Amino acid sequence: MNKSQLKETILKEFDNILKEYKYKLYHKSFTEAATEARKVAEKKGFEIDEENWTTEVAFGGKYKRARPSVGKSNSFSVQLIKNGKPQRKHLHFQVYGMESGNFELNAYVS
């Protein structure tokens, strides 16, 4: 394998890895953004702790409401399950209320 073939192979693999963990950043509703955050954890092989999800996200957690106001950002940390066992890792995500009425999502598992 020559240098150009090696470079091409590495770039293809890198693109595949990016596609695997890529998610949509901008959403028309808070619910759509939260659903996309769930998919981030599920793509990595985790399940969402539904009771914790209800407490943190559906009921707004430490906020009066989960959906952020324009110019504000709300953060959530949801417990994860794998093979029926609670994990030390959490799904962390922030949703920002944009002036356009859309919502920006930032999500990761750690």
C-alpha cells in the first residue's frame, strides 16, 4: 500500500467514525432535541433510565420547565443502563433557546 492509498483509507475510516457519532444540532422543538439526545446514548449501546429521564427532563429537573427561554440554556444529566445494570456514565445534554425559535443541542456520554 502506497502513501496515497494509506491516506485515503485513513480518511474513509475517520469519516465512518464521525458518521457513527454525529447528531443533528438544530431542532424546531425542545422535544425533538431531547429525543435526539436519547439517540446519542442509544447509539453508544446504553439504555435510558426512564424514571430518571422523567424526573430530570419531563418534569424539568431543577428548572421550572424543561424548555429553555430565548437566549437561555438548560442542562440535563440522565442516568444510563447497560445490560440491565445502572452505569456510572450519564447522558449529559444542553439545549439552548435560539432567537429564531429553534433549539440547539449539545449532547455527550461520560
